[in-house]
Amino acid sequence: MRFYEFEKAEGSTLAVRTINRYADEVGKDSMDYEMFKKSAELLDKQMLKSLAQHIENSDTAPREYVMKKIADHDPETFKKMYGDQEGYLSIMKPRKDLTDSEIQEGASMMPYYKDPKDEKQMTWTFPDGWVKDEPLDTPYMSNASMRQFLDTLGYNPDFEDNQPPVPAKEFIARTTQWLQKNIDKPSAEIPTTVDKNPGGPTMYSGGREEGYMNQQIKAHNELARKIIAKYPEVTHFGFN
């Protein structure tokens, strides 16, 4: 048995760290070492088009290992790459619409007002001080969570389509009304579902504790109030 000096496995997700650790385990003398390291790097950067091509050009064993770890530990990314394909990993083909800009996943609530420097009043801006105001930093949510949040409040959930910001006072009124209507009515728990396909990936979806939406709406309502109190120039909130 050969022993190797393990480097610290780095990465932003469990899938990245798992692949990195395995690369260190097999060691630099392995012909698959660079394949694993490159896969982890591209996955960490969310360069999905390049990652899919890199996987496609690799040998069967390391290709299936990387695909399985992404499917097991990062099912949302796996679905972006391979859609709803089922069956053996070795015969799955990546989607043709992949890009290397998937890192833009996710959104948060942003405070806005019309830029006074823009004579046509076509540009939205936000308070310079808010950018570094950690106590008033708004939580970052996945695309799916943000869509659910907006849909629950009756807003257009397709925030990716460059939706205009909503009036700040209206947002506070709407969230306050929702909270009042849902006192002692916690949002339902959404259990994590596991879909195991023989010979294929294990897919995970869902996973929300009871009252999750109540917590999110309450937190955003409180933040909105604090933001406009400290930055009275703010007139709208956007979600991007």
C-alpha cells in the first residue's frame, strides 16, 4: 500500500470537496488525478459547459465517479447539466444549452432608488453605505427559494426576467398583511425526497422545515423596515 501526503481539500460545495479529497487520496501518480482536480475546479467555478465537456472526454471510470458525486451531493447542478435523464451514467449526454456563467445562481432583496445623476431617471441605484452595512445585509437565496418566496407573496416569481423593483412601502405592507393572516399558521414542512434509480444517480429535492416561509417573510419585513429607516432615500426593493 502506498501512502500519500494529503493536501487540504477545498471547495464551496460538498461535491467539490469530495472530488478534491478523492483526487488527493489516489495521489498525483494516478492517471486520473488531474481529471479529478480539473473537475473539482470547474465545478467550484460553476463553469458547467467546460465541466461537461471535460467529463465527456474522460475515461469511463473517472467520468462516472465525478458524475455520481455531483448527482449525490449537488443534484441541482446535476439536473442543470443532464436534465431529467435516467439510467446509466455512462450513456448520459450533457444538455446543449449549458454555459460557463451558471455562477449567477441565486438572488437577494436589494434596496433601490432612482439615480439622481441620471437626468432621464432610467437608472436604479442603491445606497453606498448599505453595501458594507452587515447588520442590514439581506439573505442570499437560491433561485428556487426566491421564486417560492415571491410567489407566496403574490409577486411575479420570474425574477430572472429583469423584473422592475417593487415599491418599498407596498412590500412592507404586503409582507405585514401576510404575516398577520398566517399567525399560528406555519408553512408546511417540505420533506427531502430521495429518488434512487438503479444504475443511475440518486436525486435529492425539497427540504424545508415547518414555518420556513414564515421565517423568511418575517426576516425580510424587518430588514425592509430597518433599511428605509436608516436609508430614507430608498423607495423600492428589487430581487436579483
